Amino acid sequence: MTLPYPRTKNDLYAAFVERGLELLVPGGMLGAITSRTGFFLTSFRKWREEILLKEAQLTTFADLGYGVLDTAMVETAAYCLLKLPAPPSGIEPAKGTDPRENG
């Protein structure tokens, strides 16, 4: 059986972020307040590399800590993502020419 969101099977919020980005047109924005774990744990590496770095650009990030989600004992982060246009299929941009690269 193939999972609908194999890159984000680690956590439900990561799957919601992935789905939210799928629904956006390029240039659309997604804002979320979620657990901060996806930005730091090694188990979320695929989510960071394949979704946050290739499909979106992080425009805003605030590490909010505890006490944000009522009684939930979880450290949270608030962030906004800008959906990037997909690169032409089968063509990788030359190093340093992709506007999605930071730097």
C-alpha cells in the first residue's frame, strides 16, 4: 500500500503543510502554527529538504516555545511559506542560477 504523503508520514501537521502547498498556485502563501520539531529533528529531514527547501521558500519564522496552543504541552513555531514555481521537468538549473537558491 502506498501512503498518500510518504514524505510527511512522521507527523500529521507535516502532511497538512505538504497538502496546503499542493493546493496553492505558485506565489501563493501558507501560514501555520505547528510543533517546532519539524525544523530540528533528523526524522523530519526529508520534509525539510524536499518540501521546505524545494517547493517553498520560508519567508517568516518565529520560534514561539510553550504556552501557545492552550493546554497542549508542545513547543510551537509560526511560519509562512511562499510556494515556488516548479522547475521545468527533467531540467536542473545551473548552480547559482536558480532563484529559489539562497545566497
